[in-house]
Amino acid sequence: MHDGSEEAVAPIPSPEQTFHPFRLVYILGTGRCGSTLLDILLGAHPDFCSTGELTQLPMIAHGAAQPCSCGADLSACEFWSQVVADVERQFPLKELDAGRQYEYTRSLLRTAVLLGVPGSAVDRYSDRLAVLLGSISRRSGRPIVVDSSKHAGRGLILWRARRRGMDVRFIHLVRDGRGFVWSKRRVVDGQGLGLAPRKRSVADLSTWWVISNLLSAILFRGHPGRYLRIRYEDLVASPAETLEKVGAFVGADLSEVIRAVREQRPVAVGHVVGGNRLRFNRALVLKPDTDWLQHLPQADERTFWGFAGWLARRYGYRTRAEDPTAVVERSVGSGTT
Ligand SMILES: [Zn+2]
């Protein structure tokens, strides 16, 4: 990964945009890996601002009606209106929308090359993301911003943006690929929550699961203290132990959040963009969901294991024949994105 920390950095143009030191926690992973759940759980701590799939926010620049978790459209939400106004004092929001093209996996090579070129479109995009994140931190009054957009390309761009005074940490959230495959195959019921997923073969989905997880690991694990890999199944089956690990990694005491989860107290949801429908619950309680175990066809499970079993095994997953108890135990969870 390119490291731009040695370069001289031009000052932020407007004094009112000066950052106070703040931290970004970026959640990496495949889709449907439980990132919205982790994002919202972190947001329950008073130092964290949970934003969801922040990459979707600039889509309002071209009139896409995106609902915020508070119930308003993003363009009408009070919090996001303030943030967008901050951004637009510096540059048009549509520039952030245009920059999204550099986040996709198909653009990864181009993004990596351009990141090393001062003044390139990707370099400028990383500066613009820093302005957006600084505004979110300031407007929320919270020093740690959580973004669960998951794209590895965006992770690279955000890593570059730390020149602007951010402390960036990556949490790679892995979910059992069989749960991921089932989540992508099932029908989404609509209701303004986004389009139903494209029909993709189990082989395609399994391959994507491998590529996406490998990219997240290869690109970011080389930074000691900046990369943590956890499993969704551990988060939902052993939330206390997993959140303790996360808390130590991000430098925050999550014991209050752990207590709320343990006592099944609802966790309040702030202004979350994109992601799983569970963000529309005004308050979230961790609950079991063993959907894929009942519904994923055995043929699909065999196909997944054929393509991706070698990596799944490295993450500690086992076939049902090998370890039926552990599979069931690990699959207790809530809705996933
Ligand atoms: Zn809102």
C-alpha cells in the first residue's frame, strides 16, 4: 500500500474546516457480513459516530432518494444537511459522488497507481473524503467516525487521507460464506431498502467471497495496530469477548455497550446511511438468526465449499458433517450487511 505520510501536505483551505484530531474506524468485508450491526453497536458508545455505508451519501447529489435511519430522506435529514452544507462550502457534493468510481474492486489497480500521484483525481478525492469525515466528527461532536462501506478501494483512499490528521483503523469483518451466499440468494422484500440483489451463481458469489476477503487482508494487514480481523459469528455468539477485543483495538472502553448487549437493552440507532434494514429499528437488540442453516440448499453449500472451503477453513469454519454443533453455535446472529 502506498504510504503518503512523508509528503508535505497543503493546509486545509478554510480555517473553519480545521480538524480536531479524530479517528476513523473503517469496516472491511464482503457485503452481508454484519457490518451494519457492528457499526451500530460501536455507535452506541458516546465517542463514536456510526454512519453506515457512507459511500452512498453523495448519491443524493444526483437526486437519488436515500433514506436515513432517522426516517427522513438523506437530503432532508437535519444531521446530514449540516454535513453536506459544510462540504459544499469547499466543493460541490457531486465531486464526492464522482470519486466513488475509484472505490470499486474493478478500479483497484488504477486507484492504487493514482494514489501515488500527487494532485491526481484519486489523491484529490482522498482529501475531499477527509473534509467530509472531519465535518461528521465535528457536527456529531464525536471523535471517532465509523464507516462500514467495506470496499477495499475506499480503504486505500481513506488510508491516504490520514495525511489530513485522521487516525485510520481497519476492522475486517468475516462472515461464514454460506451465510453470505444465502443472504445474496434470498429475495429482498423491497420497501425502499434498495433493489433486490442481482441473480449471481453460487460459484460467482463464492469466488467473490474469496477475492473480497483476500483483498481486505492483503492490502491492510501489514499495518501493525491498524488491522483487526474478527468473525461475525463470534460477534453475535460471544459479543462481550469480541467487543472487548474491538475496544482494545480502537482505543475505547466498550464496557457500557457490552453491558447493554448482555442485558438485551436496546441500542439507539443514529443517522445511518445504507446497509441492512435493521438500521430502521430505532433501537437494536442482538437476536438469533439461523436462516441459512435451514434454507441454504445442500448443493449450494457443496459448491461454496468447493470454491472457497480452503479459505473458510483458515477462518475456522467447518462443514456441517465435520462439526455440526459448532456451525449451529456460531450462526446465532442478527440480520447482516
Ligand atoms: Zn438522519
